[in-house]
Amino acid sequence: MHSIRSFPFTAVNAGIVATVVSYAGPLALVLAAADAAGLTGAQSSSWVWALSMGAGLTCVGLSWWSRTPVITAFSTPGAAILVTALPQHAYAEAVGAFLLAGVAATALTATGVFARVLARIPAGVVSAMLAGTLFSFGTAIFTSLRAAPLIAGAMLLTHLLARRFAPTYAVVCALAVGLAVAAFDGGLHVHLAGAGLAAPHFTMPAFSVGAVIGIGVPLLVATLAGQYAPGMAVLHADGFRPDERVVCGTTGLVSVLLAPFGSHAINPAAITAAICTGPDAHRDPGKRWVAGVSCGIGYLVVGCFGSTLVALFTGLPKALVATLAGLALLGALSGSLARTVADERDREASVITFLATASGVTIAGIGSPFWGLLAGVLAHVLLNVARSRREPVGALGEDRDLEPARGTQTGRQFADHTADRTVGDAEPAPDRLVGEALRE
């Protein structure tokens, strides 16, 4: 009986929710890109298989190894770029661009170059980028009320009541009620006919300058800026400190290995990671890694059955998925907003980052998280250049800013979550950087 009570059911559920959100939204971009490029059914199925296998293996392996909820996914910004870029090149040339982009991402992350750059960005600015990224998911709860008032309204009311009486299971209850209402209202359109295992399809990579410039470079930049940076920020925001070089280098290497089968990029997730890293996944930070394993197993199951189970996720009402994602991310959004304005010195730069990111602006095929981060860094530099000259001690990038956060534990690789601290815990310095654990 005690073992049943101690089993982390909420963490398992968080992983399942993350899997549903991953396929119900971003997968549409992958299928749209495949359709626009005129790929065969075998090529499209192999693409889904490769993305699912890559994300699943890295989720399970990295979460088990680090005992932290490392959530990985396929690059959503990258898929958005491919919708317009893929039809302009032969598929074999696109596969070659995928492979080169994966090699470059592996080199930049495994060597620590990308982490060192990220480590010198103020924590408030990175939190603001995360808050801006999550903002649209929060507002989607209320836009869904207009599109499907019965489903969204029932889910929102259930979530609020559950937060009052059984907060640990609030998201589970909302999902159950949403499915029940959708089934009653006739909103479920799930077709599981023709079940069968997916078959990987190998494509020999070809290389061309046009594909490298038109697909490889934008894919690399969008993935690093739009996925790697926010993804690691989510883990840091909830106090987890896995070795970034191992996490990001592994996802880059897996991207390279699976590129010939259609995988355009595997990377740390941001949106779905926030579902699994906070207190809502489990009150004990040391048990949240189970959510990563749960999510990874979900990826692997979908990958094995390919389009059969993809139909299960894509058949869910859009309002249900949007409301579920918004409710699951409320805690992450509120925490990010709190950290955005916590440091008075960087508050204005952080607000600029939040506004730029939340705007959703896309320039040159690169999404708003990158431009928001760039705007925040520039604002921070311009607003604090005079202060830095007057304060020689504590300048940005000094070794003291790269010390591990208090509460980090060897082997368990997580630090105290803000919500988990006791009165006696020391608060981190207001200018502590995101890369606290990256000291060489």
C-alpha cells in the first residue's frame, strides 16, 4: 500500500500531457511541410518515426541519467521554416541540410560554446523570454472559450475547483472532463483504422549550397535560439542543473544519426518541458524526472505505430488541446513573470524582452524568442554600461556569477525550486546568471 501511495502518478500524467501537447500542435507543421514538398507516404511516415524515436530515446535516456525531467522534442521553429523552404529543394538535399545542421548544433553545444554565451545573459531577461513564449498559451485558454465554450469552460472550471480541493490532480481532472465533454458534444474525430508498425525509410543525403543556405542555416539558428535557449531556461528556472553539454550535445548527435530517416532536429523542449519541471508535476523535485521518462515512452509508442496513433492526437479538438496546454503551463507562466520583475536593476530590459517575445514577430524566418532575447540583451547593455564602469567588482561574467546555485546536489542534479524553499534557505543573488553551474 505504501508503494502505491509513493508512486509518482502526477509525474507520469505530466509526461502524458506533454506528449499530447507535442503531437497535437507542432505535428501539424511537420505534416504540412511534408505535404507541401510532395513527399511520399513512406517518407512522411518515416519522418514522424524518426522524430518520435529521437525525442523518445533522448527523453528517457537523459532523464534517467540525470534524474531530472529532461524533456526533448522536435524543433517546432524548424518545422515552420520547412513549410516554405522544403518545397524549393530536392528531398535528398534537404536531408543533407538536416545532417549538416545537426553536426553544427552538436559542435556548438557539446563544446560548451553555446552554454557560455547563454551563461552571460541576466536571469531576468531569460525568464522574460520564457514568459513571453508561454504568454500566448495562457491567453489561449480564454480564446478557446469563444471557439468552444462548453469544452474550454468545463475544463477551466474543473481546474479551478481541483486546485482548491486536490491541486496535485488539477490538470488530470481538467483533461478527463475535457475528453468527456468533447465525446458527449461529438467533438472527437479519432480514426484508428489500419493499425500497424511504422517502417523507417532511409534517404541518401545529398549536398548543395542552396539547400545548406536555404534550409540548414535557418534551421540551425531557429533551433538554437528558439529551442535550445528556452529549453535550458525552463530547467534552470525550476532549479535543475543537468550538464548542458551532455544534454544538448546528445540531442544534436541523435539529430545527425536520424537525419537520413527524415528527422530535421531533436532538441530540448521549452513549452512541454514547463509542464514537467514544476511543482504541479510532483511536489518532490527529486521525483519529477519520472515525467521525462513518461513523456519519452509516449514518444516511442507513437513512433512505433506512426500515423495510427498520430490520428489519436490530431483528432482531439483544437480547443481542448489549447486549453489543456494553457492550464498545464499556468504555474510556469506565473513563476517566469515573477522572476522577470524580481531584479530591479534588470527590470526594464526584462520587460522589453517579454514584450518582444510575446509579440510573436518573425523576421527572416527566425521566431520572436530570439528577437526578444536579443532586444533584452541590448537593452541590458545600454542601460547598465554606465553602472558597470562605476562598479568594477561584480561585473557581468565574473567567476562569482558562475558558481553553482545553493541547493544543487551531486548526483541528483537539481537545486531548490523557489516554491520548495524553507524559511532558512538563502535566496540567490539578484544578478545571478542562468549558467550558474557551467563553471569550467
